[in-house]
Amino acid sequence: MHEYSIVQALLGQVERHARQHRATAVHRLHVSIGELAGVEVPLLETAYTTFRERTLCSAADLEIHPVPASWSCPDCSREIAKGTALRCPDCGSPARLTCGDEIVLDRIEMEVS
């Protein structure tokens, strides 16, 4: 399950930021996850609950913001409608994924003394 390795990397990143800012506690994490990122959100939440113990995030909530996938034409920048052929209806170029495959730590709410 790669959700466990994602959580380990997330907690490591949070710990580094918390140390840089001399945080005494982390209260909430905001993470954006694209629908095509290959992440099973319930498994990620379970992994987070398991691995956050004995870290600065032990009492921190995990807030997940889903990001829908979207495509556009790399040549004319036209947005390609979801559920249609992944080819530009104007110029015929293959569509490019513009968002929806990301996993991003957006914000850390932490207590700094």
C-alpha cells in the first residue's frame, strides 16, 4: 500500500516545517489529492491515524481536498470537457492533463511559541 509511504513522506515534510518554525504542536493539515493520483483516500486516512502517533501531528486533523481531473489542448489552450475524447475538437491535438494527478501539502496549522 503506497498510502503508508505517502503518509510517512507527509509527516516527514510536516516535521521539517514545524522544526523550522519552532512549532510546539500541529493542529491541522490541509492536503489536496487529485482524482487520478492513485490514492485511496480511506486508506490514506487510516495510515495517517496510525502513523501520526508520537509525532507533532498526534492530535492534528487531516483535511483532504479532492481535485477533479481536467485536460486542455497544449497548442490552443482550449479546455477539453470531461468524458469526451481526449483530443482538441478545434485543432485535433492530443489533450494534456492540467490537474488531477497531484498530492500537495497545502497548509499546516501549527502552534508556534
